[in-house]
Amino acid sequence: MQTRNIKRKIRKTRIRKKIFGTKSRPRLCVFKSNRHIYAQVINDEQGKTIVASSDLKAKKGKMLEKAKAVGEDVAKKCKAKKITEVVFDRGGYKYTGLIKILSDAAREKGLKF
């Protein structure tokens, strides 16, 4: 019997086969734990993280509000580095809830994917 986390890792590898971040269009990767949500913009050609954000600094608010703040923060940092387009990597999670809110907030602030 496979656990939920193992199934997520299987989905993650299936997704990662298809998407790749380049210098002109890096990969926006999302990870969520039970308490926090993280987002990174990664150039896979060099293997370097360009921009990163998380909700560790936000002390108050619900997870939905924190996810929106992380999405907006990533988009703001990307604009500062002159990145307008990214490839979205949902990390094996379903595109609902926190993942959708984070991506919608990033789109509202100007990221294209």
C-alpha cells in the first residue's frame, strides 16, 4: 500500500520529466508542508535558485492568506530580477487550494505561466 507522500513523489517525477527551467523561462517550484508553504524560481540549466520565498516570516493569518502573500512576494522578487515568464511546477500537488491561490497571486502581480 502506498502512502499519500509516496504517491505525491511519483506524480512529482512524472511532472519533472516534462518541464525544465531555462535562463529565459525558469521554473517556479512550490512545496508545502503541514505548517508552511515555500516557492522558488530555479534555473535548471545552471542548477541555481534565482528567487525564493516562504511564509516563515508571516506570523499571523490563515494558510490561504500566507499562500497569497508568498505568491505576491515571488512575483515581486522576479520583477526585480527582470523575470516575466516562468514554468509552473506544482510539485506533485493537486492544483487546488493553496497551490492555486499561490499561482493566482503570482499571476495577478505580473508573472506569466
